[in-house]
Amino acid sequence: MKRVQMFEKAYIKDVLRELEVLGYKGDSAKETLLRNYRVIKRWLGFGPNAVNFAREIDDLQKRREIKYDSSNPDHIYIGHLKEEIKIIKKSK
């Protein structure tokens, strides 16, 4: 096994442990990590320690769970963009 892979394995275990501290249980922590890992790793790399990496994953997950509320001025409707993307993908 390469050094980098060994580092990643220990790092991921620490991130999972920290996600459990943040309130995710067992499989929920793994699912959350898998769902958000690539985005956060591309954005931050392995620069932050496992605690900060887990916090960023938790923050991203919470933001993903927010539902659109038309009465909230901070929410922006992007449904029309989703439809345009579907049309573009079908035409390719």
C-alpha cells in the first residue's frame, strides 16, 4: 500500500469519528461522508485536520437539506435552470 493511501485511510477514519461526534450515527456518518467527500476534498484537499474537514462536510450536508422557501428573501429559485440543464443533456 502506498504512503498516500495509508494517510487517506487514517484521515478518513478520523473524519468518520468526528462526524459521529457531530451527531451522525454509524451508517449515517458513512453515507454523509461518501455523499460530500469529493466536493470537500476538491475544494480543500487534505489541508484541514479531520475535525475541520468533518465540520465542512456537516455544514454542506445541512445546506443540502434546506428546502426552498419562496417567502425567504435569502433563497433563490433555480428550478428553471434545472429544466434547462435537462433539455441540454437530452439534446447531446
